[in-house]
Amino acid sequence: MAGPEVGQLADLFLRACAIGAPAGELATALAQAILDVPATALALRVLEAGEHRLARAIELAEHLLEQRAAPRVTSESEAG
């Protein structure tokens, strides 16, 4: 569910690590990009203790089903 920018950050991070370049800021950016994905934030809320845990899980499940049902936009369909 994470966008291509997350993949690009992951690639940049691994390339920086491979050449021994400082990668702390890229590591932080990669983690933040994943946490910014709505499903990730919802999943973290489900893991929190509390009386509303099931309600948060329902919200997560609904979000995931909506994402699955939504048509995906590709570069080909954008160009067409």
C-alpha cells in the first residue's frame, strides 16, 4: 500500500548503506514514510490497548477493503 516514493527511499537508503555513506536521515525518512501510510497508522492504533481496540480494527479492515476495491492508477492510464 505504500507508494513508489517509499520504494525510492528504500532504494536510496540501501545504496547509501552499501557505499558506507551516512544514512541516518534516510533511515528516518523511510520509517516516517511508512508511518505516514494510513493503513500503518491505523494498524498501530489497533495494537494500542484500550476499550476501543475492536472499533479501530474495524476501521482498519474497512480501509483495507476500500483500498482493494479502488481502481489503481498507473502511469499508462494517466498517459492515456
